[in-house]
Amino acid sequence: MTVTRLSVFPLAGALLFPRMHLPLHIFEPRYRAMISDALARDRRIGMIQPRDASEPPALFDMGCVGRIAEVEALPDGRYDIVLEGLARFTVVRELDVTTPFRQVEAELEAAREGEVLAMAERASLEMESRRFADGLGYAVDWEAVTRLDDESLVNGIAQIAPFDVASKQALLEADGLSARAELIVQLMQFFGRHGEEGGVTLQ
């Protein structure tokens, strides 16, 4: 793993996964400063979940580094950006800084090249996804879904599926593509049986 300094954006419910894209509207002054700083450096920020509603909130141990792939600077200082997920990171420690935004020392996970699902894992994920989407009334281009590589399929579902924050954090922390795919299937099945009463809630 590589240890690096990261500016972090604690934002509940907005998880980023490797190779996925996340659009964000940046309006708070401290995060506008963070984006300006990132654009002047390496265009990277760390997306991470807050653990609670305190100020400043405690952070989960793991997040995902995003590169600012698209940016529109608005006349009043706000930004519309699109982040591209690069790699998961683990917080080593939070740094004592004078910037209005928080910074951490983080270990970046090395790229996992060539991760694929077994045929049975892929079939199970696609089947459960169809059932889940049909149950929610989602319109999905399933032909396009079948053309996705395994990582894009798994991480794409993990990022957009309407699970609660704790469940999505668990998906981010799942160790490997197969483990993440298995957890997605379990969550979809649990949601199908219990819905909101079971603790898995729509965002």
C-alpha cells in the first residue's frame, strides 16, 4: 500500500467506488476551498462517510479516493464536479491542519488487476438484480448490463443500490469482488423479505 496525504470530504450517503463516477455540487465554503486546492495539486480528494452527526463528525476507517474528472466553476464560487473512483483508502490518522477542510494520512489500496467473478457468481448477481429492480419498479437496460465487465457491474450496483449508509459502507469495505458481489445478493434478498422494517432503507 502507498501512504499519502489526502483532503477528505465526509458526506453521508454519497459513497464512491473504484472505477465509478459520482457527480457532486460543491457549495459550502470549506469544500469549495478543498476543490480549489485539489485542482491546483493532483485533482484528488477522498470521499468518506461520517460515523455520526457531531461537528466535526467521526469518520469511518475506509473511503475511496476520487479524481476530479470533470469540473464546472460557477460564477459565485460553487463547483459542479464529477469524481472518478480510483482506489479505496484506509485512514491512518487525521492531520492537524489550518485548512478549513480536513486532511488525513491514508494508505491507498493497490489496484486489483484482473478480478473476475465465477460464472455462477455472475449469474446469481444478475438474477437477483433483476428481481430487486423489478420489485422497485426500476427500468433497466439489461442488455447493456450483460455487457459490463464484472468490476463495473459489482461496483456500479454497490454505488447506486438504495441501501442504507451502513450497508453501503459494508459493501465498500468488502474484501474483493466476490465478497462484494455476495454481500450485494444478500442485501437484495434481505430487502426483498423485510423492506424498511428490516433495517435496509431507501436513501
